[in-house]
Amino acid sequence: MYAGCDRMWSNILAIIAMGFAGFAYCGCMTAVIDMSPTFAGTVMGLSSTLASTSSFIFPVLVGFMTNEE
């Protein structure tokens, strides 16, 4: 679904997307504990570090790609 510049639909789609992301996060937490119960904290710390790198890399990449607009 394409929301365009409609604020209401953009907000609704963002809320739905974040809700589904919450479901996925619960699955990731249990998978880490199931894979390595002894080192669950270490593995979770490493995976969180790798996942959070995208939060500062992708905005920079988008800035480079949309520089002319």
C-alpha cells in the first residue's frame, strides 16, 4: 500500500510495522537463549551491537543517495 503524503495512513502503517517488529523481537530473544543458554548475554550483546549499527549507517547512506533531492 502506498501512503504518499497522507499523514494518517503513514502513521497507521508505521504503527502496524512497529507492532510486527515487536513480535519478531520476542522470537529473537528466545532463539538466543535456546541456542546458547550459557552465553546468552554475550551472544545477545553481540547481536544487538550488529543490529544497532544499521541505525546510524543507513541514514547516512540514504543521505548520500538522496543528496540531489
